[in-house]
Amino acid sequence: MAHEKNVLLRRKFDSMNLHEFQGKAILKKYGVAVQEGIVVDTIEAAVPAAQKLTEETGTSWYVVKAQIHAGGRGKGTVEETGSHGVVLAKGIDQVEEKVAGILGGHLTTLQTNGKGKKVNQVLIAQDVYYPGPTEVQEFYMSVLLDRESGRNVIIYSTEGGMDIEHVAEHTPEKLFKEHIDPRVGLQGFQARKIAFNLGLSGDAFKNMVKFVPCLYNAYVGIDASMFEINPLFKTSDNKIIAVDAKVSLDGNGLFRHPDLAALRDKSEEDPTEVEADEAGLNFVKLDGNVGCMVNGAGLAMSTLDVVNQVGGTAANFLDIGGGANADLMASALDVINSDKNVKSIFINIFGGITRGEEVAKGIVEAVKRVTLRAPIVIRLDGTNAEEGRKILAEAGIPDSQLTSRPTMLEAARAAVALAK
């Protein structure tokens, strides 16, 4: 049973994003100093949470943050109230009002593709702009894999709080990279180099030298694909803390971390992609109107290309893999059917290990089970393709529901014509 669960975890996720409060909890386990906060999902819980935070940290002002899987929350806008996604409550008496302006609303940011994401939770966090002997500073830091060099890399900048793409384009001299040799890991001199390049000295320098290896250990320890801290904050009393935490987990490593896999928030994902995951399908939703069902990732990419070549746009990437049974076909059709933008369905199958007649039987049975919203055009080739085409022709399915074409190009043209 444990082995079966591991296989499922390997299958389900390519990557998985965490909320800020979840990322910070992980960082704390690895000794990383973070901006403390308490997450709530009701307005009634807001003031008690703020009071508890005051008892624990002494803060009297509170930062209220929407918890969605998107960056730019501070500049984003809640459709229903006009509130930003990150706001400051200057006292306990403002907390409930600020939470009410965000919780339950739909927050639109530059990373939500013009669509608002519903805010189901908010984080009430301590204010870190308290007075002290030095000025506060905001930095940027992330850890991720540099595929070109085959090494992990720490990317950092003095320009915290800004989009790193903007920094790279307009002030590239303020962007630094530190590659980590996987044979020896992060070295002490590298942490000191990072602190030096950020212009730190004294206690702030020492605290940054402690912060960097803890952050890197967290990244490696949980099999993350990215850790982004923006802003990374130097307080007025020279503490170094993570004010935000954007974390993506590598789906290939989740079988080692079932506790982290349990943190998945499906409400943040496209419902169609969630349904496909649960059916064991490799699916990515796109913006077109031709639904595509293909066996094999390479053939799927070629199918998207040929649909585009003949003037259409694909509604999805859907790879059913090597299976062709009726259950899998029905699940795939259900997933495609759930997209209201789909006007035609292009099934492009090349039989190899999976034989053509098995594919045809699976399609016939699936069509009987699923109420189709769009007509199907199928191209079947490869092993026992002729037998498969014969089964489809004799199945009694009306041409208005399912038609067959001998080549991928002809089938794509037919599917695009139907979609238009």
C-alpha cells in the first residue's frame, strides 16, 4: 500500500505551489527567521488572531495579506471592495475591517491573467517596520535549479520588493548569482560573499551569513524547485527575516514528503487540471477551442503544432500515455468536455505497444458513456490501425459525433473547421 501511494504521488504532480504561510512554516523548521503571522479563514477569527500575535511578538500594527498562489498581491485589487491584497492595519481596531476587505473577495494581480482568484484565507502578520538604530532595507533572494549549468543557484539583489524581471532588464548590475557545486554544497565563503554584495556589515552581515545556509538547506531538504523570498528584510535592529515566501515543490520528489503533498490547495488550481490529475492524465489547459487527446508527449506537442499550422488553436495538452481502455478514454473525454470553450475534439493516436483495435474499442465504449458537447475527429495509425478504423466505422456512431481521417494533417483540418 505504501508503494502504491508513492506511485500516485509521483504521478499526480509536476510541481506544487504553497501559500506564504505554509512556506514560512517550513522555513522556520530549518532555522530561518521569518515575519511571524497567524492565518485565518473567517472575519470573526481576525481580532483574536491579532491579539495572540501581539502577545507573541509585541507588534501593535498588523500586515493583512491575501493567501493566493500569485505574486504582486500588494499591487493587486480585490474586485468586490477595491482593497489591495496586502494592507496595513494601524491598530487592533482596524484589523477586522482590513480582513473583511480581502477575505472572500476575488483578487486580481498581474499574475492571475486578468481573472480574480478567490481569497479563502488571509495571513495576519507582525509589522516589521519598527523604529531602531539603523534604516530598514529590502532585498531579493531566490534558490532554484539553473538547468544550463546543472547546479542550484542563489539569485539575489539589493532591489527587494520589485519584480526580479524588471531588475534584470533595467539594472542588471544589481542582480547577483551564486552557483552551488553539488559535490560540496553551499560553502561559508559563498554566504559571506552574498552578505558583502548586499552591502551589509556588523550584526546584519553576521545574520545574513546565518540566514543563507538555512534557506539553502530548506530548499534542498524539501526537494523544492524554487524558493523565492521577496522581500528579504533587514530590520532596523539588524535582524534578517523572510517577509514573504513563495515556494514551489518538485513533484518528482513529493513521494518522499507525504506531509508536504497534503498541503496541496486544489481550490487554487484549475478544476479541469485537478480532475485530470485524479484520473492519472497528463493535462494542461490552454486557451483554444480544439480539444486534443493524444498518446505520447512528443505526439501531443506535434498535434498542437499541426492544429496551429492549419489555423486553429488547441484547448489543451492531454496525453493519455500508453493506456487505451474505456475507463481512461471516458475520463479523458470527460475532462475535455468540461471545458466550455471546446468546439471540436481531435483524437490523434499512433498505435505502438497499444494496438489500434484496443484504442478503437476504448473510444467506442467511452463515447457511449459520455454525453459529448463537441464532435470528434479521430486519426488512428500504427499497429493494427486498419482493424481499429473498421471497428470505428461499424460502431454505429453518427458522423455528426465521430468522423475519421487517415492522416494527422487532414484530421487537424477537419477538427479546426468544425471548431470554427
